[in-house]
Amino acid sequence: MTRTIAILEGSLRKASLSRVVARAAAGLSPAGLEFIVLPNPGTLPHYDQDVMAAGVPAAVEAMARPLSRADALLIVTPEYNWSIPGALKNAIDWLSRLSPNPLEGKPAAIWSVSPGLLGGARAHGPIRHVLHSQDMRVMAKPEVQIGAAREKIDIVSGTISDETSRSFLTAHLTRFRDFIAASV
Ligand code: FNR
């Protein structure tokens, strides 16, 4: 049975290292998974309860619809100031206020990417914390932190040039596929 993973990106910028990784996931996947990249968090307005009261913005619906149909969520993101990038948190805030909530109960995994050596490791805890607030089942291990990313990712061709990273991501997706099957 094929499972669908919705990918939520944490970076808004065009030359994003983490976006290259997000877009590479489908090509690195084992059989039995398909991927949809959700609209970028930069498409959403700032969360505002007054805006919400006037009606859910179309951009939020456009993110929520494919996520609702997906079996799982994969967040691929940089670390900002040892934590979750604001636009990513904003997206989760919007999604969490919908009824039904498309995040609730879904299996999830986190991939972080950084030019620094720690690979965005410090963002995992804060992101996991937020996802747990939505009763999401977050796969804890193995953790994916791609450090020294400028040496491993070719922005011009949009590819991961580092073979070790590529095979680790394939192994992670294989494990995530089993985790999803056990969760849904
Ligand atoms: C960063 N960056 C960063 N890197 C890191 O490893 N730990 C950190 O805490 C931060 N903090 C941080 C805050 C802000 C506001 C910015 C803009 C950047 C650097 C960051 O990892 C780098 O710019 C990445 O290339 C951003 O990811 P994308 O956009 O390339 O995917």
C-alpha cells in the first residue's frame, strides 16, 4: 500500500539548502511512498484570530487540503536561533486552528539542514514539542541533521552531492515508511 507524505518546508528563500533536500526526498525514497510538497509557509499571512474569525484564508486552505489527504508529515527546515523558524511555526499555528485539524494524530518526522556543523540539531526539540501539542506521532530516531550543508548540496543543480547523506536519507525514509504503517 502506498503512503503519502506531505512535506512542509521551513525556509522561504529561493537558494535554500533545506529546500533542495525537501525536493530530493522523492528521488531518494524506497518503494511504497509518494510525496507532495505543501505550499511554502511564506504564502500564509501572520496568524491573527481576527482574520480567522472572518474566514480561513485561501492560502491556509491550500496548505491544509493536501495535508489532510496525506498519511504523514515530513518537516524539512533550517534552525533559526536554536529553534523553529517563525514562518514554520506560523504555518503550524494556522493548521492547528482548523476543524478538522489536519495535523492531529499524524505520524511526523523532522529533517534539519544547516551550513553549520550541528546541522540544525537544536531545532529538533522545539519542533517536536510543537508537534506533540497536536498529538502527532513524531519519529524520534534516527535523527536527520545535515551539517556542513554547503559542501553537500549543489544549489545550482538542486541536488545532494554527498552520497553518505543520500543513502542516510533513503534509510531514514525506509524506517519512516514502517513507522507510518505502524501508526495509521
Ligand atoms: C540562521 N542560521 C542558523 N544556523 C544554525 O545552524 N543555527 C542557528 O541557530 C541559526 N540561526 C539563524 C537565524 C536566522 C534568523 C537566520 C536567517 C539564519 C543560519 C541558517 O542555518 C542558514 O542561513 C541556512 O542556510 C538557512 O537554511 P536555508 O534557507 O538555506 O534552507
